[in-house]
Amino acid sequence: MSSKTLARSGASLIRRLFNPFLHQKSSSSHDLFLQSSEISSKLFPSFSKFQTSLHLPESDTETLKKVDSDGILYPHGLPSLRFFLPDESLFFLLIMFKVGVWNIRGFNSLAKQKEVKDLVSLHQLDILGLVETKVHQDQQIHCSVELLATKEIFRLSVVYARNSAICRQDLWSELRMLSANSEPWLVAGDFNTVSNSAEKLGGNLIHFNNCESFLRAMDDAGLFDLKSIGMKFTWSNLQHGGACIVSKLDRVLVNVAWQGLFPGSLADFRPPRLSDHSPLLVSVGKANPSGPRFQKLKLVKRALQAWSKQKFGIISESVLSVAMSLEDTQKALLLDPSNTHLQNLESHHRTSLIDWQHREESSLRQKSRVQWLQLGDSNSKFFYSTVQSRRAINRISHIVDDQGNALSHKLDAGALTGLFSLHPRCSSPLVTHLAFADDLFIFSKADQSSAAGIKSLLLSFGLASGLNVNFNKSAIFFAGVSRPNRESISSFLHMKEGHWSGRYLGAPLSSSRLSYADCNPLISTFTRKLSAWKSSSLSYAGRCELIKIVLNGSTLYWCSAFKLPQAVIFRLEQLMSRFLWAGSDSSKVIHKVSWAKVCSPISEVKVPSPCSWAWRGILGVRSQAENLILHLIDSGLQTLLWLEPWHPTGILWNRFGQSIATDIGNRLSLVSQIRNRAGWCPPVPHCTPLIAIWDSLSNLHSLRPVDSDKVVWTPDRRGQFTLRSAWNAIRDHQQGVSWSAIVWSKPGVPRFSFILWMAARGRLLTQDRLVKYGMLARSMCILCQIHPENETHLFFQCPYSNEVWLGILHKHGETHIPLATWNEELDWISHNWHGRDQLAKIKRFSLSVTVYLIWQERNSRIFQHSFLPPDALIRKASDRVQLRFSGLPLASSDTCQNRDFFSAWGLNADFSPKPLICIKWHPPEEGTICLNIAGVSSDARSGWGCLFRDFKGTASFAVAGACSPLSSLLAELEAALRGLLFARDAGIRHLIVLTSSQTVVGCLSGSQEWPWECWPISSKIEELFSGFLSLSFALSNPLANRGATFLANFCIIGHHMSWTPISFPCALSSIVEDELVTSL
């Protein structure tokens, strides 16, 4: 704003200075110019540079021509920027011209001709395109424009599309054909269609096929809307009231090359005046960012940064310093209470401390909102947890009046007491209102008494809570109500009558299944966002982040309320896949990795399946979902016996049909009819299928006696349905890969990891793949010019890349020689560079950097003809590693090999030895027995072990067993159950249970909710609690729990074993003795 004010003030002053020079002919030109320049040199010191080089001739006319040709004045007497900024080293070049396009009907009219003249004169147009409906010609005019000052060329297309959607296909085809030229391109005019339903008001509904056809044509042509101001709707049918129709038919489109050449371009949609279409004005500007204005802003930025660091950069230290000064002053004041100076000083320090504390609080609040940006260009859980905590703090669950009554309760009570009549379809169940965010929908019968009752409730609630309803901003919707009644009720409530659009918060409100047309707003949202992004130079990793955060967020918002049609899902995935691999919605793109593989987990890769696509398409989702739902039966009062999947065989009615329902009741019989508090009590079956069903009842999951049955979602540990668990349960699981932890290792850089991921999948566009696609005649490695190029050759059999990779391995201190194939090399790296230590992380990051830089060097040689030797690429990789790890705390054991490793990479590490940690077994109180439990699980078996010790730490008893495979948590709980049973039978009354599982401790102590799979065993365990006088649970270090772990791995399936200290195995005796004092 200050720079604009300066320029405007300078322009005004210069015009005043030069007014006599331009209009008074009696004065001498030399005297007048010297007088003007003398004044201006004080205001603008840079103007004095012109005085030595500018010699005015005798003629005023020649003087003006000379001044104008030197760029000091515009033709109308306004100073140019060169007048203020004559320094050529900081010259700010601004090329400005204007293009206008106007669909003006009836150009033969003198009034319309005058409108065009006024438009050209007022806005100083350089190019004007007129679209007149009476002229029969093609739908577009194309021309090439050359800027004389810079010799730059761009293309201009003026469009007038036909009213027929079929005829417009010819225009779309021609635009696609012209897009093959990479020159800057400006397309403007009347397209006779809109891009989405929001661009039209009134009239018939928009047919989405026309919108989609237009959007696809623009994407294929690489065109997008230029930034614009002015009128939102550019065409009107010039009618009033309900017959009025407005829409955005005129637009300005540009391509990426135009945006790069003229970044300051702006479209202005002016009022239509005498026409039905708005004129389009395009101001084209090109700026040199190295101008003095930018230089001054950079200097201001540096000064502000220094000031901010000085004032606010040491907030925490300042708070501590002021607090200490306040304490010292208060101590001195206690010794001399009457000292006025100390009293004033204490007051000053107290005020300063409050001020600095407010600054610290404000700084921390801002950091909690933006700190996620500093974590890199990938999102973190920290950001989402921060947002959730802020939402939880700001959330208002309900507002009550003085009597504690919430508004929702008052509305329900008003309906039940007859204060207002219910809506005819909201009586059963009772629905008086719906609330979402700050919106409230109230449903009632459309009569005067109901309106009066609702208004009184809202007013009384406003008096109690202070939240008054703004009736002027509210609306009332009617259905099947006569006009007089509508007007009467609206007038009484002081509300306007609303017109329901069928949408709320961007999503359609429909009681039936959504159609493709209903999802048009979602698809339009995708296309608009992609059009805005494709002008940006985004890497693959950047596009991935936008897809995951923005596009998937929009999709999940809709999926949370609706089931999207398959065609819509296919279209959305198509848009996301095209954007990922091409940066736009162009159909001319090579999908380097299929979308299904992109969406699969990073640790899996698909193995070709012999089954056909038709067979995979037959697989139904509903049958899979039935197998993922488990009914845990208690009383059976909430579960249908025949129609719900509570039995392992599934829904009994679907399996056996009417033949079994004759035994017990009908189709709606409940499970409670074959169950009571004592257990299962089925009647004697009369049909053969029920015999096996009744026999298997004892093996079913059942709960401890509670109020109701439980329905759990088995893929989720908590038993709750989530999109992640559902997708993971029904998706096509693929074979795991060993390199996933190498590719996506942290800390990493997304763009490096993405290229490494594509290389690991074998999907980089190497020349052998381009030959296969028919895009190249032969394959030849650009790095060595000897062998054909493929991924195995590029990584790392090529002499160039092999030298680079050996240099990286040398920095690691490795003597490894690259293997024959790329996959073998990845397997070797996965086997040798795994782990969480700093050395392994640096090695894994160096791999991603090396692959990225080799691929970048290969592309630079092909497209930019720039070459780097191998040693330069090694130094570049070393710089990237240093930049990534130099700010991280690095620690390692003090060995010569580790010191050489960090020295080779130029990194500083902490080699101080780690402190020795001693873990000692702490005995319980006298008379209390200690029980160590452990559980192990594998694909072949699960085992559990229990070790009893007295209060002195002496092992007194051990028991162990094994069973069929369970989860690790269930195996640990099985050990707890067995240990409690043995303790009860042995007469132990004071017991402390130790385990190395924090989840088990939380569940047993009641501080954590039981996972659903543990509900059956939890009831058995909790029944044993009452048999002990004192029972506690504690977390044990795994090193102090090795005896129980040894026992869990000891037995084979189906065997239970017990030992006394005399019969302990030798290994167990050694572990028990060593556990009393363990050093790490």
C-alpha cells in the first residue's frame, strides 16, 4: 500500500511541475525545465541523473518528443516508472497492454457503436475482439501476436461457441488440436456453456454431460481460467423476477506457458451496460522481480526478521530473566519495606513479567497452529492431534437456561405439551429439530398457533442464554401450504420464505440412492482444484500430498453420508491418477504405476493372479461384511435368532431356510429363546441341521452378565467400524516386499522417496520402456553411450552410476560390489541396512538421494544437455545428506569405524558412552506372592508361562502351556488367567501380577478398555478377582521377566507342564538367579 501511495503522490507532483512546461508557451523551455528540475531534484534525487544527459532543443515540440521517447512521460503527461527509477542496474520493466473481447448484439446500432468506442477509449485497449451473432462464421478466430519491444510471440483465440452441444464438440476438438503448440495462449469469448451448476441461476437445470465435456476439453487442451475480478455472471436474459436467468457464459482461459510469461495478467468482467453480455478486459503485465521495489521489500523483510528475533526470539529466556529480577527486587524490598525506589522497581518488574508471559502464551498458541509446516512437506499426526484438541476445546455441546434446560429439551417438551403441532411425518419417532454446527432446523405443522409457539420458545431461550435468533437472516420453508397461509406465517415470524435447493453444506439431501448427476458438485470441485493446481510446478510428492489431503478429504466428506455410485468413484480415481502422473486431467498420460498399486500399502506388491477379472468382479462386498461382524451374546434380547450373524455358520435363515424356523417361533425369534442366565438351553431339535448348530453353542463368544448383547466390527481392535479397517479387511492383499522400510524410511524427503519407490517397482520411464510403448526406435543409455538403458543397467551396472554408487558405499565404509540386478541389490540393502540406529538411517537416506540424483542427471542430459561428472554427483549427494542430518541429534558408540563413517559424511556425532542401567528385582511386601506372566505368539503356536516368587525373590513354582495360534495379547491374558487359577487353588490371598505388556496391565487394572477379542476371557479373569484379599498389577521390564518368557516358549501345543524349584530346567534356573540383579 505504501509503494502505491508513493507512486500516486509522485505522479501528482510531477504533473503539477510539468503543467507550465506543457501549456505555457511564453516561457523559455530551458528556464522552465531548469526550474522544474530544481524542484524535482529535491523530491526525487534520482531525477538529477537526467540533468547531465538531457539537453533540450529550442523547440518545445522537439523537447516533448525527446522527453517522451526517453520514456519520461506517457502520451497523456503521466510520468513512467523510468522517471522515478532510472538506474539501469535495478530497472523494473513493466510491459502493459490490454486485450478486450465483447459479445455485443446489434452492432449496426449507433448506440452500440458508441459503447464500443467508449470501451476502447476509456480502457486504452490495444486489441479488441468483437463477437456479433449476425455474422456467420466459424466458432473461433485464431491469430498470432508479436510484442515489438521484446519480440515475444503469443497466440490469441476469440471464441463464440454455438448454442448446440453437438456443434460445440467441433470447437472442443479444434482447441485440443491447437494445444499441441507450446506457445503462450490466450482464449477468450462466449463459450455458451458453464463449468458447474454454481455458474447459473434460474432456468432449466444444467445437464452435467455438457459441463463435463467442456471441462475435459479444457483439461486436454491444457487451459484453465485466468484470475479474474468483476461480474460473477457474465450473461443475463434481461428479464425480471422469477423469469430472470443469469450465468457465466464468457470466460478467459490461458495455458501454463502464458502464466509463466505474463504472471501479472488479470481478467476484468465489466458490467454489460446496453448488451446482454459483459465485456472481457484482460490486462497483461510482465514484471522483473529484481526491481528496486522488490529489493526494498527484501531489505525490509531482513530488518523485520532481525527486530522480531531481538524482541521475541528469546521469549522464554526473557520471562525467566524478568522473573528472577522480580524475585531479587522482592527480597530486597522485604529487607527495606519503606524504600520507594524498590517499590517502583517491583511494580515495574511485575508489569514486565505479565507482559512477557502474555507474549510467550501468544507465541506458543501460534506455534501450535503452524508448527506442522516446519516438519517438512509431509503431514504429521501432530498437526491433526493439535486440530482435534482445538476443536475439543472450542466445542459447545449444549447451552442451558437458568433452570438447566437445553433448547432441544424445550422444543421436545413444547411439542409434547401441545405448544406447537408436530410435522405430519415427524411424530414417530419424535423429531422436532435437527442441529448441525450453527444451523438449527425446526419441523412443525404449518399453522399460526405452531408458529406462535415456536417463536415464544426461541424468545424465551434467548432471554435465558443471551443467544437471540436473527429472524431477518433466517428462512422458512413450506411444503403443500397455500400462498395466503405462507404469507401470513412469514409475516408473523418476520422471516423470508426460502426456496429449498436440495443441498446442504455442499452435499445433496436425498432419501434415495445418489445418481451420477447428484454427484456433479463433487466432480466439479475436483476439476476446479485441478485447474488451479496444474499451473504450479509440483513434484510427484507434492501432488501426492494434495491428493491425500485435499481431494481425499472431499471424497471422505461425501462418503461419510452417502454411498457413491461406481461411475463416480471411477471418474474421481481417474482424475486423481491423471493429476498424479501428468499434473492435469489430460487423457494423454502414461500411468507409470496403476492406481490400484498406488493405493495399496507401501509394504506390499501385487502378484499376478490366475483368476480372471470377471471372477474378481463377481465377488460381493456384502457377504464379506457379514463375515466381519461378530455378535457377542449375553441375554440374547437384542439379537435375532434367524436373521442376524451371531452363529459361526452365518445367518441361519440364509443357510437353512424355512425348515429350521418351525422348531422355534418365527423369523423374528430372538436368541433369548434358547438362552438364560445359566447358559444355553436350546430345545430338542426336530430337524437335522439344528443338531450341529445346538452342539456348537458352547464354543461361541459370550459375555459376562450385562444389560445387552454386543455387536463388534472384528477388523478393528476396539470393535468399532472405521474406514481404514474396512478397507484393509476387504481389499486385495498382496505379497509383502522387503524394501518398503528402505524406501519410506524416516527422516526422508518425499520427492527422493517417491522416485526410489517407482524405481523399486520398476516403473520409471526408462528408454527400454519407451521403446516398448513405441515412442522411441532404440534404447541407449545417455550416461555411458554403450549399453541399452533399463533399470538394472541404470542402478547400478552403468559405468557412470556404478562409480557414483561405489563412491557412496566407500563413504559408508562398505566393500560391497553392486549385484547383477537391481532387485538383488535392493534385497541386499534391505537385509544389511535395516535398523533404527543413526548409521542405518543415513545409509538408507543416501540410497534415495543417489537414485534421485542419477535419475535427475539422466534427465538433465537428455532434455537440458547439461553434464556432471561422477565425483560432482557424489559431492552433491553428500551435501544433501549433510543438509538433512546436520540439524538432528546424532549419537553412536565410540568405535573407529563409526568415527570414520560420520567424518566421511561431514557430520558431528556424540560418541560419549551410554550410562549403565541396572534393573533390580524389587521384592513385594512380606506375605505377598509375586506372579510373573508372559505370552508369546507365532504362526505355528501360542504359549504362556507363569513364574511364582515369594517376597524374598525366590522362585517357588512355575507352570506353562501351549495352544493353537492366538494374538500376543490373548496369549498374555491366557497366562494371567492360568496364573490366577493356580494361585487361587494354592490358597494364595495376597498377589501382585507383573507383566511386560502395558496393555495387559491397563486392562487388568481397569484403566484401559478391553479390546473386543478379549471380552470373553475378561469375564473369566474378573470373576477370579474376588478370591484374593489384595491383588495388584504392575509393569515389569522385559529383562526382569525373562523367566516367564522362557516358560512361554517351552511347551508344545496341547501340553501343560508345572515345575518346582528342584525340577527347574537348567536354563530356567540360570535365568531366575540372573533376574534378581540384571545389568544392561
